[in-house]
Amino acid sequence: MGLLGDRPGLGLWLGLVTTLGAIVALSLVGPATGPVWESPRALFWLVVVGASLCVVAAAGVIAVGVRDRTAEVGLLGGALAALSTLALVHGLTVPGVLYGPNRAVTTASLLALPAALAVAAPLLAARTAWAQTLARRWRLWVLAWAAAVTALSVLLLADPDAIALPGPHDPTAVAAALASLGAMLALSFRQLRLYWVGELRGTLVGALGLALVGITSIQWVGDRPYGAGFWLLHLIDTAGVLAACLAVA
């Protein structure tokens, strides 16, 4: 049998990552960037409702991890909770609804994936001694990060201009986006490898959901708010987090 035959789901995973990644990239920098639908209220409700659902779903994943005493599930839930909490801040601070022009709307968006990956670090470096130590104490690790992300979220909501981070096209932002993309795809691939072992459908769906979340990092190569790629990325992010939460739980 060929490589794809020996690795069930690999073709689907590769197809999703390459095809959707290309569509998103072209919608951000190609001719598709032209059509613009500028609606702060639509964006506000899309992100706030979607991120709120994701926060609840991620909390459910953490609860499953605690119940089953499973570090893998708990750490993934903590990562998705951190991502969803900062996404909620991103939605609440959309200029033109509750706030005027501010920095928090981009700061929260840029920090969301790195924060999630920081929580999931013990899974990304699972073979190292420090990661194994953290995995055994994953409840305290997740709790500490939940407190840190909550404090950051409160700060950004109270003072939306407290933290200034580089915007799209900035070399630092692009480097962070590429690093986040690579790390999230590695986390996704970890779930795919679990599917090869047990062929549990949930691990395959979880791998695809995490891949969708990773693809959203491509947003930092674009600079046209409310374009086609802009709206597509917000939908992909919500769908990816909810799929990952449901599948992992």
C-alpha cells in the first residue's frame, strides 16, 4: 500500500490544509480582496456569539479532561479556551460598536494563537522532561494560563490602548503568524497520528479542526479589513474551534 493507504486521513488532512490555505491566502492578497462589506455590527455579533460558544465548548473539554484524568484532553481544552477568550475580546472591541478606534482589537487577535500554543506547549514538546512534568501537573498549568489570559483580557477591555503590537505586513507580525501556523499544524498532526493508532473518528475531526485554526494565522499577510478573506477567516476560526472541541470531548 502507498503512503496515503497506510496513513488513513492523511490525504484529507493535506487536501484541507493546502486547498483552504491557498483560498484564504488568495482572498487576502489577490483579486478577491476587492469586494468589501464593511459592517462593524455584523462583525461584532459574528465574533462575540461565535467566541462565546467556543469558550463554553472549550470549558466543556477541560471538564472532560478533569473527569477522565486525561492530560491530552485537558491541555487541548485549555489551549482552545485561551484562544476563544482572546477572540471574544477581539469581538467586543470591534471599533464602531462598544468602542471607538483602539489597539485591543488587533492585539487580542494577534495574541490569541500564541497564547493557545503556550498552553499546549507540553503536547508540542511531549518527549522533553519539562513537558512531561507539566503534563503531570496539567490542571495547575491550565489554571495558571486561564488566570493570565483572563487578566490580559480585563486589561484590554478596561484600557484598549494599553498594549500596542505590530499590525499586518509588519515583519514581526508575519514571523509570529508563520511560527503560529507551523506550531498549530504540528499540534493538528499530533491528533492525526493518534487517529492512525486508534482510528477514532473524533481524533481525525480534532486534527482537521486544529488545522482550520492554524490556517487563520494567514490573516497577518493581508491588510484589507472587511474583505472576502477577512470574513472567511472569522468563519473558519469559529468552525475550527467548535469542531476541535466537540471532537476532542
